[in-house]
Amino acid sequence: MDGPGKAGIRFNAIAVADVEAVIEAAAAHDPSTTGAPDDWAIPSEPADRVSTVTYKRRPLIPAASPRVR
């Protein structure tokens, strides 16, 4: 699972039999704000096979610099 600005979730050992659970997981991941596992309910079947959670980097906000006159 992945989406713009959201954490990417990878599952290990997913098979054809898991298709319904993966579709359910994608439907839950899509409306979540962050995509982080704590932000949406991962269905129980693939939840035990989450292999990687990759958080997106946020843009760095530069420290306020003094004005040059």
C-alpha cells in the first residue's frame, strides 16, 4: 500500500488467497491521513505479515533567517 504523502506498507508472503484481505486493506489505507498502521485498521489476515513500514520524508522547514537590509 502507498499513496502521496502516506506511509508505504509492504506485506510478506501474500498469496492469491489473500486478495480479499489486500483489497480490504487498500480500502482502509486510502482514506487514512498518514497511512501509518496506527492510523487505519489493517485486516487481521495480512496484519501479521506486515514486513515494512516506510514513512515519507516531510519537507524541511528552514530556520528563520535574519532579514538582510
